[in-house]
Amino acid sequence: MDSAINIESLKELMPDYARDIKLNLSSVLQQEEASGLSLNQVMGVALACAYATRSQKVAGAVLGAARGVLTEEELNAARAAATIMAMNNVYYRSSYMAQDEELGQMPARLRMNVIGNPGVDKSTFELYALGVSAINACSACVVSHSTAVQSHGLPKAGVQHVFKIAAVLEAAAQALFIQGE
């Protein structure tokens, strides 16, 4: 992980054609009152999403920012969400895309114990999983985790904020990839 990079230096790496992404990086990593997300939740979602982008620079920058906000348990839960959802998103997205009802109803029989005991409260872990699922384009998981966080009282603006975090971090990774970073 590139620990020497931070959000400001990440923004400096952004090429001119990604100016919108550079500007959005600062805004999505802020707590928005209407979203209902705490700063810790925003940063945890951002970290899980940053790992999901598979960009060392994006993940390193967000980790640097998150270290000053998140507890060790929250850092580990973000890592766990990125990891378990990488598996789940492939499995459930594939099951859905097969468009075979019988296949879709078969038990996964994959170990997912971390979802039941993530080290943070269930609604926070659901937020992390929602952001990763958005990046990994798993509609089944997005629906499931979006419904779950709303059942815990998160307003739709909070779900939207998670989607914005995921979108901007994925775009930052794309911009860096295009320019060879």
C-alpha cells in the first residue's frame, strides 16, 4: 500500500480531464447532515470502496485519511467488507445473470461468518458492503444492502451518499489507470 500518499496528493495526480473527479473527492469524503451518516461511516465506506477499486494509490490515500478517524475495528471491518463482498458480488451477480431460478435458489455454501460478526455494528457493515457492491455492480447485493441500511433507519440520502463515494473513488482509480499511475 502506498502509505506516503494522501487525499491532497491523490488529487494532484489527477489529470486535467478528471477535474470533476478531483473536485468531487473532497466533497464526498465529508459528512453531509442530510445523509444521516457519521464521519466514521463515511470514512469506513470510503475505505471499503477504495480497496474495491484495486488501486494502490486510491486505497493508500483513503487509508491515510481514515487512520485519523477510524478505530482499528472499523479499519478491519472495511477490509473485511471489501474482501467478503468481492466473493459475494461475483457469486450473486453470476447467479442472477444465469437467469435460472433453480440455480438462484441453491444455497451458496460459502463461508461468510464475518457478515454476522464484523467487529462493528451490523448497519455500519451493511453500509460498507453496499459501497463495495455498487463498485462491483452486483444488483442483487445492492438491493439487499440498500434495503438493510434503510431498515436500520438510514434515509435515502444516506444510500445516495454511499453511491457517490463509490462512484467518485472508482472514477479516481480509472483516471489514474488511464494515465498509467
